[in-house]
Amino acid sequence: MTLFFEDFAVGDKTSYGWMPVSAEDIIAYASIFDAQDFHIDAEKAASTFVGGLISSGWHTSALMMRMMTEGFLLDSAGMGAPGLEELKWLRPVRPGDVLSMRHTVLERKESRSRPDIGLVRFRFEVLNQNAEPVQEVTNWIIFGRHGQVAPLAFRAAPRPARYVPPATIGALLLPEEPASPIPMFDDVMLGERTELGRFTFTPDDIVAFASAFDPQRFHLDEMAAKASLFGGLCASGWHTGAVWMRLMVAHRRRVQALMGDNMPKLGSSPGFKNLKWLKPVFAGDTISYATTTTDKRASASRPGWGLVFHHNTGINQRGETVFMFDGCVFWQR
């Protein structure tokens, strides 16, 4: 049965998913996309901000996407999401945790410009084996409307085997200019912009990531993608975000090589807001990523630490902004 826009009623609650997370899973993902010590080295992680090996928040989000896709999106007239209003990482995901999901339909609205689609607003909660929320997300998803689109256009895609993190990813293009030092919290300058680098999304990269975490038709198959709302093979939004994180870590490593032990320690992130996937990232697109510091404040819960807020963008080779979000990170004072 294909789920259309009309099949989602405000107040509906649905639970699904069963995703065990091992140390090997955590390290495999982070080694490619978020190679910070507390994600890749259990021994070093023990002495960090988080006290032990934890999953990258972007990894948890990718697992959420996998559970959503298998839980209902593959059997729906889903056409992607324009972004996220807010994402909160509420608890660390540690080796041995088993994740599941619960979603609540908050709102729905018909498209004014396109009678064949509607938008449904959800709250998604990722839960651990103790039924404790580890991540919460609020966002809209676009669905085709019953009777307005051909059901065959939304036949369920084949479900891949249990996810396997992609083994490789294409090369990053880092800025040619030398990295600038990262200041201590009190010296952080608001409005400072940093170019992180560029990445070209190849068909192989797009399919490898989507096969692991977001196996929707328009991320896996060129012919199916051409018939979709996007009109061509395009990257998962979580893939676009994962590459931003990979470039951010690469930037920090360049600074570490420059500053050595004088570099301030950076902790984890409690989440982000206003994530927007403004345009599809198609196979062959080269995205340039940057971050700009927007605010800072002392942490009330962690003495000796502050929170630094940043606005992040991805711009394609045509000068079009395809991706943006407002994030924050714990920063040593």
C-alpha cells in the first residue's frame, strides 16, 4: 500500500525501527565523516568532553534516516524534505545501544502552487533501548496526493541489506591558503568567515551513501530520479551535511598542525536549527562549504566551557546556495 498525503492525520503516532549500534559502526562512519577522538578512539575518548566513545550526531541522524526510510518512506509517495526546523542531540549514542523511532504528525497543508503535492510536519524521536530520547527532529516532508499522481511512480524501492557504511568517499579540495589559528573562547570574533573547502559529488558517492542510510529511489537510480520531483540523481541531504562535517574536521586538523597543544579543545554539539536543503545536489555538482561565527555565550551547565554559534553554507559551482544551517559547539574557555 502506498501512503499518500491524505493518509497522514494530525495526532497520529507511529513507532518502528530496530537498529543496534556497535563500536565498529561508530568508528566506521566517523573515520570517513567525523574523525574526532570521541568518535574514533575509545581510549582517547575516555579523557574527552564526553567521557567515552560516542556516535557522531550526524551518524545518529543518518541512522534515523535509514529507519524512517524502511519504516514508512519506501512505501509512500514521499518526495523529499525541504529541511529541518530544529534538531536536538539529547543523549550520547554509545556502543551497544539499540535505536528505534517514534513519529508524531503535527500538521499538514496542501500546496498552493501544486495540486499534486502536500506537506506533512512531523516530530521524529530516536529512542535508545531504555526508551530514552537521544535525538529529536521537527521537519516537513513532501508527499504526492492520492489521485493526483500515478501510484506506480511510487512503487517501493528494493530494500537493501543491513546498512554498511560506505568504504570510501571522493577527495576533498581544501583551501590553498594556510589555516588561521582557532582562538580561545574569549577571543572568538563574531562575523569571522572561514572557507572549509570543496567536494564534488559523484554518482558512486551518492549511491554509496544512500545505499547505507537513505535508500530512496531518487538517490539510488538515475532513471527513477529523472521521473521524480528532482529530475535527476541527487545526494541525500544527510550526505550533504556529512561532507560539511568532514570538511570541518579537516579544517580543525589543519589548525591542529599549526597550533599544536595551544589549540583550544572543542566539545560536542547539542544540535542545530534552520537546516535548509534549498536546491538538489546533483551528480557532478561541486559544493563549496563555509562557516561564519554568529554568537557566543558562556555555558551555564559546564564550567570552563562556552557555546559558539555558527552559520554554515554550501554553494554549488553556479553560485547557488544549496544547503545552510545554524549550529553550535562547546568551546573551551
